Amino acid sequence: MRRVLRHQDRRKGLKEALAAMGTSSHGRLASLLLIGPTGAGKTPFGDYIEKNGMAGKRCVHFDFGHQLRSIAGDDLTPSGLDREEHAFIKEVLTGGLLLENEHFHIAGKILDSFARSRDFRREDIMVLNGLPRHEGQAADMDGIVDIQSLIVLDCTPEDVYERISRNAGGDRSSRDDDGIELVRKKLEIFSSRTEPLIEHYAKAGRVIFRIKVGVSSTADELYSEFISVTGRMAI
């Protein structure tokens, strides 16, 4: 069953999805997936959702990119990650690459360590940001998380470059992966590998909500747009 929220169906569909969230299936983590190109503001928006909650439920923001950068910078060492995997993560970040299926166990270790460190509970909602990033990862993630809804941040490449140059989201300072060529590469990968996830989850019957992101859009504005559709949000 395909279910993409549009016009009058948005409010009803998203409310139903939020009402069901926080109830994990077969022990999997109940999750909401944020999707958008680099620079669209996923990190500050995810942090804002975590701070304010959603539908009366506690939210925990898993920012996979931040986790990888922290590991590469030796600021974080998830349990079970060996030296070779640590070095591989640095290569992935330097090249602006994605973790492919054969390396998914690394992502699994990072997510598991994060959930444990944040005392994630069955009634909570995991806000996923940066994982999964392609359909192969989506299949692997299916055994760990129950992605029930998606929020897609729509941002044009032109606005992405401008947002990054302005640090519009306030999360781009001291980033080594924001050079023009690397950002261009990320946008190409997003278009070819990550964006198809929207169709993937639509076909699986997941509720999909789209938010337009402009050059000056802020996390609180995105959140306000989100709650204007849901009609209810715990703050």
C-alpha cells in the first residue's frame, strides 16, 4: 500500500502514524526517519525534535553523521568497534562515501551503543538521521528498527550551497567535509542512492511528510510547520 501525505490526507495520516509510534514491533526500535540533502538542516531539526518531544513521547535523535565524525575525531569509541573499523570510518568521511551492505555491521554497532548510552526505551521514538542512506541499508535496518514515518526536507542544490556558506543551521562550523567538491559529490549520492528511499518506504505504506527548506529556514520553523500538520505536539 502506497501512502504519501498530500493536502487533506496529511493531517489525518500523520496523526495516525504518530499515535502508533513508540510501540515497537517484535522488539525493534520505533523510529522516525529524517531524509534530506546535506545542508538541509537535519541535525538542528532532529535536535529540536528531541528537545521538544513528539505526540507526548520522548524522542532520541540519532545523528549518524555526527557519530561518525566523533569517532573519526577520537571523541567517541562505541563498544565493539575495532581499530580497523575505526580507520575505515575515517576513510568513509574523507571520501564522502556511504557504508555499503558488507560494512553495515559497523553501523549496527554504533546504533546499538548509542541506544544503550541514551537508555532508549520501548515507548520512546528514535529519530534517525543519516541511517539508512540507501535501500541496501534499509533492508539491514529492518531487523533493528521499525521505521513508521518519514519527514523529507526538500532543499534545492542552490539553497544547499547557500545554507552551508551561511551556516544557516548553526551546525556547520569546523566541518572538514563542506568543501564545494565534496558537497557536490554528496548531493549526487543523495540523488542517486538516498532519495529512492522515499519511494521505497512509500511502497511499504509508511506515512511521508515533506517540508520545504529555504536558505534561511530554521529548526524551530521546520518544527512549527510539522506541528501545524499534526495538530498536536508535546512541548
